[in-house]
Amino acid sequence: MSPTPPRRLRSLRSRILLALFGYVVLLSLVVIAQGNLVHERAERLVWRTMLNSELDHVVERRRDEPGYRWTDTNTMSLRDGSDPKLPAPLRAMGAGLHDDVEIDGRDYAVMARRVDGRMLLLLLDVTDFEQREVHTAVNVVSVALGLIVLLGLIVAWMANRLVGPLSRMAQQIGGLRPDLPAQRIDLRDSASAELHVIADALNDYLQRNAHFVERERAFIATASHELRTPLAVIAGSTEIALQQSGLPAPAQQQLGRIQRTTRDVEQLISLLLVLAKDPARLARSSEPVALDRLLPGIVDDHRYLTRDKALSITLAPMPPLEITAPLPIVQAAIGNLLRNAIEHSDGGEIRIRVEAPATVVIEDPGHGMSPEEISAIYARMARGGEGDRGGGIGLELISRLCEHLGWRLSIASNAGSGTTTTLTFG
């Protein structure tokens, strides 16, 4: 059962780029809109002033010279509102300034004024001006787009300069390994003071954590070695006692139980010593291990656990398969998983098989687990807490060993249909 993939988050660099780019675009749009508004107001003011001045001149000349006649020019003409030949757009036009009036495909600005009961219309041909205005607007938009692109490139460069040291530090943090000592975060002198503060705090934590891990390893190694001596005494004494003649059967059974328990504890201590070792040293102690010859012996060593249960262990035919790993650790890992399957099965058949590449699969007929229970096991193993289904540290130790040695342990199950445990070496 694989964990849910994390939701992809947007990077700080992309957030800065989007924010600044959005600001530049918004600012450009506001400037263009404001410039267009000011231009329109200025244009109307010019038309109003020019046409009003011209109309004032016409009215004044007509009053002073009753026979005065207006002469049209190429761009300006005077129309009488009562003229039946007046173009449709000019009919019923109210007093005031009217721009963007289209007549025969040309644009006009029109000033209408009622004089002596008659509507006078002064027309100014602004077609050429409007065309230049369109060209100017296109040029302004082009310049604005070019400016946006240029500012976008500048913003991207600045964002890279700002976020680059943070990204490099994040990569260094992501590359930290808990099994390696003397690790630290290094920053360039060009990084900001805040990043140097964060890096110093992380380096201090890494140093303290390395000291803590080293103390834990030393404690585990010392405690494990100290426990080996009394266990050796117990194992030796039990073996001598079992060789005595005339020993009652109940006593033989109890001594056999003590012997098996001692062997299990010795195996547990071996696992603890492995976890206390550096992975590089542990890799040097690896040797070729033939799984097809090793598994039958492990199964035989655990058959006694099925005596009080209607439970059998079946080992599928195996092709020759060899791995390189510490032999005692392979024995302990497979043994713990098999013991876990036996303890949580009341009856039926436990099936064991070997698959390529270097994988041991154990299927038990137990009660099985729901997806929620399997997720809880993975969570407990990830936190370093209890990992097995009934308590103890067997499954937790195996998960720690897998992390330590680069192995993979997975559990698949459905409630009521047993559990399949898969251990892949390397």
C-alpha cells in the first residue's frame, strides 16, 4: 500500500514572479487606461474650444455683416439644421459637442448651436487625426507590451537572485542523511543575512543531533555486549543441564524453552548491534547468502511454534537465488517475519516463496488487516514506534534494518483474508 502522493505546491520563485508580473501588468493597464481617459478629455476640450471659437466668429460676422456667407474648407464646413439635404446623422442633433460622428465613411466632430431660432452645425473632419490616434494607440500598446516583457525578464532575474540561495540551501537540506556524521549546510557569502541565521541554526542542530546519535549508538553497543555474557552463561548452563541423564520430561521441556528463548534474545541483541553500526562498516561485513538453502533451515527452526495450532508452513519450490548481505541479519529478519505470521494465525497454511529480484514473500492465513490498520502500522514504523500487530519490537526492528541496509518491507492485507509480507533485499 503506497502512501498518498503529496500535493504539488507552488514554489516561492513562481509566487514572486507571478506577483510582480501581475503588478507590472496591472500597473501598465492602469497607465494605459488613465492615459486614454486623459487623451479623450483633452481631445473633447480641444474640439469644443476650437469649434465654439469658430462659431462665435461666424455669429458675430453675421450680425455685423448681414450678407456674410461662410466658405467651407477641406476640414471644416457649416450646415443649417433646417437644410433638407442634411445627412441623416446630423438630423435632430441636439445642441452641444458631438464627436465620432461618421458621415460617408469619414469621422467628424460636430458643434451644434441654436442661433436666432435656427440650428447651426459646424463640422470638423477629424478622420486623419483619428487614424493617427489609432496608430499612436498601437504604438503605445506595443511599447507597453515590450516594457512588460522587459520588466518580466528583469523580475525573473531578480527572483532567481533572491530565491537561488534558498533553493540551494533546500537542496542541501534534502540531501542530508541521518546515517552520516559531520554534515553541515554551507552558504555563499552573497546569501542574505536571514539565510545565514537559518543555516547557522541548522548546523548547530545537526551537530547536536550527531552527538546524540553517537551517544545512542555507543549505549546500544555497550548494553548489547554486556547482555551477551549472561546470555552465554544461560545458554551454556541450559545445554549442560539438558545433557544430564534421568532428567524429568517437564524439566526437559522447560529447559528447552529457556534455550529457545535465549537464542531469540541473542538474535535480538544481534539486531540491536547492527543498528548501532555505521552502514558502511556493516556493508563490509556482508557475504554471499543462498536464500534457497537458507530458508528451509529457518522454517525448521520455527516449526515448534505451530505445535499447539492447526497450522502448517509450506515452502514453495525455489530457484537458486543468491544475495550479498550479513548472514545473521538475513536470518533474523526472515525469522522475525515468520514468527510474526505464526503468532497471528490460528490455523491454516503459511506459504513462503522466493521471487526475483531477491524477494521473500510470506502469506499467512490470519485475520488480516484493513487499509486503515496497515496505514497505522506504516505510521508507527515511520515514527519509530510499535510496528507489529500485537506489540513488541520485531516488526519495528525489521523496518529499522530495512532503512539501515537499503532493503524494502511492505505489507498487504484485507480484513478477514490474511496478510502478505514482502521483504526485498537491496
